[in-house]
Amino acid sequence: TSLRRSIITTNNHLFSTTSSPTYNNNNNNITQQQHQQTRTFSKYASVDHSSAYTDAIASSHGQQLQLALEEGRGKDDAPFDPFSAFLDEMGQTVDSVEDGADAGNGNDIEEAEFEEYDNQEEENDEDEEDEYEPMYDTTGAPLRPKSERLALRAGYPSGGNFAVIYLAGFQHKVTKDDLLVVNKLKPVSEWSVGSTHTIKGDDVLLVANQYKTCVGLPGVAGAEVDVMVEEITRDKTLVIFKKRRRKNSRRKNGFRRQVTFLRVLDVRMPEGEAVADGSLESESIAA
């Protein structure tokens, strides 16, 4: 019922016909001039359901979602140290206590002198390794803190924009950081590894978030989805086995299709339709 109260707006009229009446002086009858009816399709239909979403969050359903958010609260904190409170009261730390114990022994040990070895290439390589931080795990999913993973697993909405795109003969529902496995895109010179592409026009069938939904007619004009080619490889082996009983006939073949891995970088709504995404990242999960 809440969705029925939503406001539906379109950029242009869905259908517009043109016709004008004319008079026939001979028969004194009103006839309608035959004109070819022209149809003008709108760019997209926009559904604003922000009020319905706000009412749902304010209801008991929203309170249950807050309980899901509580599942991850405090999970990113450091492990409990029972001696930290005692050392804080004493005004000392573990390092200072160990230094004092070593000083009380009275054994002064001379520090060894090390010669500096200048190798700029090795230092640069080490700096590059330290600066590199992986963004995704081995399954292709983005690395998230433990608190965020637990909240999403408990049912808390992740938020953000999502889209339905048409690519390589199939429709895909995608959001940011998704990994798409599609049939090999050709030509390879255009869809090479590391290249970025923007899907727009009639290939974006729908784009939405929790506040608005833009339905394409047939595509959403102005909506864009950025993707990057991560890998071109072959899928796992598919076994095709055929047997004819009592005929001593059997056949076993393997097939591996060529696929392209696409990483979704961003999903953008048309200008004038963008609103705050309200993603989970904007929520304060830490205690």
C-alpha cells in the first residue's frame, strides 16, 4: 500500500499523438484528417519511494535492522588485556617495565655497530610491498572489517546504488565492487585486461537505490555503470558424458568456455535523480 502512494514521474509523455479535424464543404460533414500517429518514448520512469522507506525504517522492521547492526558493534576493538588497567594506574607500560628490569641487572651490554648497505632498488621494492594493500579476498569479494561483515550477515541492508544491465546477451543485476563472469567479450583488443568501460544508454535497463527507482524505456538515459576487465580465462571443466546401455557405447568429453571477469567500479544515477545512498559505510558501527 505504501508503494501505491509513491509518486511516479516521467520526463516526457509516454505517447503523444497528433491529429486535427478538417471540414468537407461538399458533404457538410466533419471528417478527421488522416495523419500518421507518432509515438515519442520517454527517457525513463522515475519512482520516488523515499517516504515509504522512511516509514518502514521508523517501524518495527527498522528496529530489527538496528539489532542486526548491533551484531557487529565492538568487533573491531583490540582484544582485552587484563593488565592494561593495572599498568595505566601505575603510570607505566609493558616496555618501560621490561627496560627497568634490564637496567636492574647491572649488565651493560654494548650495542653492536651495523654497517649501512645502500641499495636503493631493494629499498624501493620493500616500500612498494608495504604500500600495497589488497582490496579483495581470494573469492573476489571486497575486504570488509569484521563488524561490517557480521552486520551484513545478520540482514542489515548494505545500501548504495544498483543497476540491471544488458551485457553479452544476458541481464545482470550489479552493484559497486561486484565481480561479473560473462562470456568472452570480443574484440580482445578493446576488452583487454586493465581496460575500463562505461555501460550506458539502452544497455542500462534499471538503476535504483532505497529512495528512488528509475525504470528505462527501454534504457535509462543518463545512468552509467563503470566496469574494468580484470581477467580473461577459461571456466572450470564441464563434463559431458553419454552412455548407451547394452550397446558397449560410452563417450566422455570435457568443455571449458572462455570467460571475462569484470569488476564493477561505480553505478551512477542520472543527473537530478541522485540522492544520498545511505550505504552501510556511512553508519557508525564501532562502539
